[in-house]
Amino acid sequence: MTVTTRSRRVTSARLLSAALAVAATLGSLGFGATAAQAATNPQLQPALTAQDHAITDVPGLVNGRELGSFVGAGAQIVDAPRLLRTESLDKVTSAGAQTLASKYHVDLVIDLRTPAQVSAKPDVTVPGAQYVNISMFGSDGNYSDDTAMYHDLVDKGYVSPSSPGVMIGAYAQILRLMSAHTTGTVLIHCSHGMDRTGTVMDLLYRILGVGSSDILHDYLLSNTQLGVTWATPALLQGTFEADVAKKYGGLDAYISQTIGVTPTEATALRSRFLVSNDATASSISVGGVGVPLDTAADTGGAVVTAPIATLSASDVRVTTSSAAATSAVTVSGQTATVTVTAEDGTTMKTYTITVALPTIALAQGTNIAAGSTVHVTGAGFVAGAGYDVVVHSTPTIIGHLTAAGDGSITADVMLPASLATGAHTLFLADANGNAVSAPLSVTVPAATATAASTGSAGPSVATGGTVIAQPAPWPWIALGGLGLVLLALVGVTRRARSRFGR
């Protein structure tokens, strides 16, 4: 089939492709031989997948799509929006051209057609974009046979390494131009966006480390979008790639030695068109305390001990494995959730960390007489930080200590002699008075002297540091005296009745 013959069929192909790609109304479209062909050749017209990015919002464009989000070198992902592959832009509307500029950020258009083809169907201008015409076939781009065309797509005009011809020179210019492009999006196209564009994409994908099956899938999607079966594995793999292997030792040698893509250019292309999908954290710390990452990534999350009274996002420090990844921290109570997003913008990983306050202990136990000296120990505090020792009665600061280099604390402090009998709490506080250790319950026992020997009505009762006084006994004494008076009156009345009669 000649390129000229293909051009006579492109109008119906465009209409059918639009129906396939965007489910447009089919009432005005006839299902001819091409539609029947599409229905019976699913292997040549693969379905679009989540990795594919068909362009459906540019009026007048049919065979347009972004790069496929395939896995490339170093397990990185092809950055889909960096490059668009399309057919010629001659039927794109002015609104469509504006969309290519504003939404897709196209600032470089590489046209692979011959000068005659460009003149016959000039592209609609994309606002602000640079145009470069690199004719891969030179001045003659018409072929009577597709196989012959794909043989020429390898090395048309080749004479010797010093005179490689128009085709190899075009590949070198195209790949060099893309490696140096560092701003917006590249749009590359030929007449139908299938053959010349297809072999350029084959070479680019190889440099990026994409596998053969993904390259073939992307190549055959032109059939899907145009509603044809022109592209075949026999043309791309059985002719183009087979010729390259036979004549030039394979695609890698062809790219580096015959075309002459330098290591620097190859690195630039990978840097430009690959992005990391690494969404892992290399370290997370909360209040200076390291977090076990594997545990934090599990469903239940990790628990770390840190002297943080009220957790905030600023207490959490995250380092990502990939410098291009980003992290976000949200806090609910004493639990922090860290979300790392990879450079590709879609791969994410979540870590959950709950902060528990460190505990303290008393060497003497927790049943201690007022006025006693106690030995306080603990661990999990900030090395070199100072803390107040507080007893919750008023509360009252009863001492100050400094954490050792390993975060441990040890100090001797005295309980106030005036500390009331009953239950109290002991904790460490930061400079703002916030409790930064779990509260330790202590009990001050009652005095050993009894009420009879001291004449006291009994000890007061303390609850949480608030003293509650014992009630005074006089109401009960008064009630008792009144009862005795009433009983005496009753006795006198009975004796009187007995004496004088009823």
C-alpha cells in the first residue's frame, strides 16, 4: 500500500477512530470494510489500557496519544506527558491547537514529512511552539509497498559509516533534538503518525529501556485509533528490527554506533523522559526518635516513645529514598500519617506512627511517706534536654534534671513534707509546663499516730492533690442532747398520769 493510497482513506479512518477513542456519536458514520476489519482483528487493534494516554480533547486530532507509562531503565516509569505522537496537524482546529499549547504544553513540534507533504497539508500552528521539519525520506516519501518502506526506514541512502544517508542522519538529528529539549512537551508526527513516527518511537523507547512487548503495543495503538490494520508486527519487528539486527548488530549497536547517540545524549533522554516511581522513605524520625519503617508501613503502624506533649507535623522529619519524591504529614491526636508520593505523581506509600510518652519509675516504689527522698529513673527523653520533676498536688515542681546522652534520666528529689495523705501523680514537664512523661501514680500513706492519742478527729483525705477536710462533729452532739431532753419529758408525763389518774 502506498502512502498516497493511504491518504485517500484517511478521512473515513479519522471518523472511525474518533468513534473508537472517544465514543462519539455514530449516527453519521457508516461501518464499511474498515469497521468490519477492526471487529475481526483484535490482535492488531489492542484495547487502550491504564498505561496508555489517548488524546481525545483536541478537535481534528485522531491518532494522538502521550507516551505510554511503561516501565523503563532502573524500574523507572516513562513520563507520559513529556511527548505526544500524532498524525499531521492539518485538520486540527484553532481551539484544538490552543489546547495543545495550554493543556499539553507543546512547545516543540517535529514534523517528519517530506517538503511536498508539508506543503500539501501544512500543520495548524500551535501557539508559541517551535517548528522543526526533518524529512526522514528526503524528498521522496511515496512507496508502492509497505515492506519496502520499512526496509528504507532502517537506512535509506546509506553508503558507508562516513556517509550514512538521509534516514540515519534524520534519526540522529531527531534524538539529539529531543535530548536537548528541557522545557515543555515535544510533539512528533508524520502523515498518519504510524510508520516514521513508529520507528522513531521504537528507538526512543529502546533508549529508555522499555520492553519489546510494550513497544509493539504502543505501535499497534495507531491501528486502534485510526480504525485500520496497516501497522503489523511483521513490519516493525519482522522487517525494521530484523534488518537492524542483520545489518548493524541489533538496536543497541545501531543506536550508539550507527546513529551515533552518545552516552551523554542517552543519559539526557532518560533523565528527560523517565521518572522515578520510588515512593519509599529512607528514614522517618519523630522528635528525634527513629521510626522502624517496615512496621510503620504495616496496617497497624509503629509506636515510638518520645517526650512530646502535643504532636504536630513539625515534630516529624522524613527523608525519601528518591530525591524527586515528596512527602506530606498529617496529625490526629498523637498519631502521625506520612504519605510519600513518587516523582511519577501517582505511586504513593503511607507510614503511620503513634507517639507514646516515656515512663518514669521510683526506686522506692510508689507508696512513699511525705518528706521522703526518692530516686527517679526513666528513658526515652531528648539527650541533653532539661526537665522539671512535678508532683501533682498544686502542681508543685520538686526538682530539675537533665537527660543523659542516651536519653535516660536519673535524679534524687524530695517529696514535700506537707504533701497530703492520699493518691498523687508524678511526671516530668518541659519548659512550658507540659507533661512529657506518662504520669506515675504515688500514694502518701496516713500518719502512724491514732486520733485518740493525738486528740485529732482524724486525717484529711487527698484526691488528685485536692484536700477535702473531714466534717465537724457538733451537729451530731446537738442532736444527741435534744434526744435526751425529749426522753426526759416523756418520763415525767407518764409519772404524772400514774399519780393523778387518767
